[in-house]
Amino acid sequence: MAKRMKNTHIWMIALIMVNGFAASACGAEPQLAPEYSARVLGSEQEATLASLRGQVVLLNAWATWCPPCREEMPDFEAIYTSYKEQGLAVVGVNIDEGEADDEVIRYVQGMKIGFSIWRDPNNRFGKRFRVLGVPATLLINREGMIVRRWQGPMDPGAADNLKTIKAALGSAPASIAANPQAQDGELAAVRRGRRLADQRGCLTCHSSDGTQGMGPSWKGLAGSTAQLTDGRSVLRDRAYLTRAIVDPDVEIVTGYSEGMMAGAMPGKRLSKIEVETLVRYLESLSQ
Ligand code: HEC
């Protein structure tokens, strides 16, 4: 597509919504944010969304050739300066094609942008988060759930938007049990996970209360460190838990042997969403 065409039209298709986008924008149940990483502007370092867990994240996809994106940059900078102390992370995901780092750096410096800028020249962002065009913005809460999406321009300082952001900042990554009302969507997700673990037979080998079964108890598992039979120790983060479910034979925790779980439970038969739901449930047992 010619560059001029992009300049004038891409952000307009931004208003087309795909795959449940509209529904989630209207306050439907929050969804778990997918795994996503991109290169930090001007470096070789890969940044992951998961590393921002515990903070509230405003994730904004933008391009230098997109006028409405440019217009909203100062607003994002303003909201970032005002709320970073309270745990707000703003990430501008720049999707300019090719090796445009220099141009983007010049641009960002000119605008005096202090929040993080990541580079995603192939716009994997669009696929991952199911959005078309830029600007597109997501608000991710401290638990890693997408609580709101904006396709097209959004003014983070507008009363309604600010209210949503402040609400997310206000809810500390506290225990679900301690704050059941504020965590309705979260609770429903956890309940689904529990039901799924039961249906899939996971609970025949794994307990949720610390009791040893054929497999390790899930209580307090997420976030702890695993000693693997190959000598490595790894943090049981979301990526690890996902691997442990999908490819149970790849990493084996000490004290167990290969094939015990894989034999009984071919994780390949679980859908991506089911795996996410199970991981979410596991994480809830560490809160
Ligand atoms: C037949 C018993 C059995 C069933 C059923 C089973 N597991 Fe396991 N699971 C194990 C054993 C044994 C291990 C430890 C060996 C290993 O790491 O693979 C394990 C390990 C795990 C781990 C990593 C634990 C750690 O200490 O890091 C996770 C996560 C896990 N299972 C999730 C699940 C989920 C989700 C299901 C259901 C979809 C399930 N398991 C079903 C036996 C089972």
C-alpha cells in the first residue's frame, strides 16, 4: 500500500471492529491479555507485557504517519506524568514499517515523550489484540486483564476515560477474596478455571489446598520457583505454567518423572482459551 494511502485512510478503518471488539468495549467481562513482546525503541532489548504485571498499563499502538495518533501523544504523556507514581505504565507501540528507529526517536524526542516506546514494524500488535489500524489503545489492569479497548482516537483525559483509568489504578493487586465486589469479572474467570480443571481431570492429581497428590499441589505454585530435573530453576510465571500444561514433558519438576502427567493428560487437546483459563485459575491460588 502506498504511503500516501496509509496517511489518509488507515486510521479511518480503525473504526471497523473485529471479533468481539465492540462487545468488550461496552464493559463485557474483562479478558486476559495475550502474551506480547516487542523491541524497545533504539535498542536490541525485547520488552514483554508480562513484565509490567502489577501495574496498570495503557498500551497504545501508533505510527508517525497517523495524524490522530500524533495528536494524542501529548495527552498520553500528560496522563503518564500525572499517574506514574500510582503505578500507571504507558507504552506506545510504534508500528512504522522497516528500520525506522532513527525517525521514530527523533519524533519522540521532539514531542518530549517520557513513556516507553516499543517497536513492532510488522504490526504483530494488530493480530495479537485483534485490532485494525491505528490508533488503538488498551487498558490492562494490575492482574493482566484487558478492561477496556479504544479503537481510533481516545483522549485519556476525557472524564469517562479518566474514570476508567483511575478505577484500575485504585484496585490494588489485592487478594480476590478480600475484594469480591470489585473483581466480579475476575471471579467469574477463576470459577470457570476451577470448573475446567475439574472437567479435565486435573484435580485428580493436583489439589488446590496444599495437599500432595500424584502431582504438585497448585496452592501457591504460580510465582514460586521450580527446581527442574535438568538442574535449572525457573520462575513459575505465566509462560512457564502455560508450557507446563501444553507440553508437560518438556520441563519436569524434581521429584517427579517424565510422562506421569503427559500420559494421563494430553494438553494438546486443550484450546488456547482453556489453557489461559487454567493458568488464570492457578494464579488465583497464589493470591
Ligand atoms: C495423572 C496425573 C495428572 C493429571 C491428570 C494432571 N497432572 Fe499436572 N502434573 C502431574 C505431575 C506428576 C506433574 C509433575 C511432573 C511434571 O512437571 O510434569 C505435573 C505438573 C504440572 C504442572 C507444573 C507443576 C510445577 O510444580 O511446576 C502444572 C502447571 C500442571 N501439572 C497442570 C496440570 C493441568 C492444568 C492439568 C489438567 C488439564 C493437569 N496438570 C493434569 C500430574 C498430573
